[in-house]
Amino acid sequence: MNGTESWEGGCACGGIRYRLQRAPMIVHGCHCRWCQRETGSALAINALVERDALVLLNGRPALATIPSASGKGQTLARCPDCGVILWSHYAGLGRLLAFLRVGTLDAPDVFPPEVHIYTASKQPWLSLPEDRPAFAEYYRRGAVWPAASIARYDALKALRAAPPE
């Protein structure tokens, strides 16, 4: 990816359209029971991106906080009309970091999972690719992420920690 690419996506009814203006830091295939329940599928495929890399082209998602395994909650951004979840935010970096649901992209095949997580609860009939790392739970970021992605994540952490002006 050359840094100037962008990708568009949206909800099922077309009420919300967005443009992703930066490639993800990493793409997770999450096999936890929470993601299975939320998606009604075997896993969620989430691209971790800076929230400001998601530009709304039309519509405005409704935000709702739901329980999460951490106990800190998860904020979902969904279409208020058709209910499709477009992305979510977790407590760690809050709304600075979006977990974009890759399936909402017009071409979701462009971002396959780079790592599979929480495979301890993976559906037994689902085979994982041997060329991708897989972890029973989570992992150490430095062991998996490229250096440029770690730098992007660290920049978001610094923003979160900065005192308000």
C-alpha cells in the first residue's frame, strides 16, 4: 500500500458511507465468544485504525455502549436505520482508535486477518491459515505488529495521555 490509497464502505441500507484514508495498523481475526455473539458468526474481522482516518461521506452512526469481556464496555458505531455495526471503540484508547468491521468495506477482501486472537474459543470446524500467527488469547503487540504500526499506536497513546488544553 502506497499511503495514498483509500477504501470506501458503509452499512447495508446505504445510509452511512465512509472512506478509510489510511491502511490499518493491524487486522485481527477475533474468535472470542463476545465477537461471535455480536456478529452472529464464527469471528469478527477488525481493522485497527485511527478514528480520524475514517471520514464520513454521508450519514452519522449512532453510538451505543454495550458490555465487554473486560468489564469496561465497548462503544459501537452503528447505522441508526439498518443497525449494521461499522466500527467499535474499546476503553483503552477510547474514541481515538476504531476497530473497523472489515466486512463493511466495499472490498473487504483487501484486508484479511493478519493475526488470529482468542482462538481458544475458535469454532472447531474453522481452519486457520498456517501462514498467519494465532494466539489462544491476546498477544504482545511488539511480537506481532510492524514497527510503523507500533509508532502509530504509541502516537495515539500520547494523545490520550496529553493534558487538556
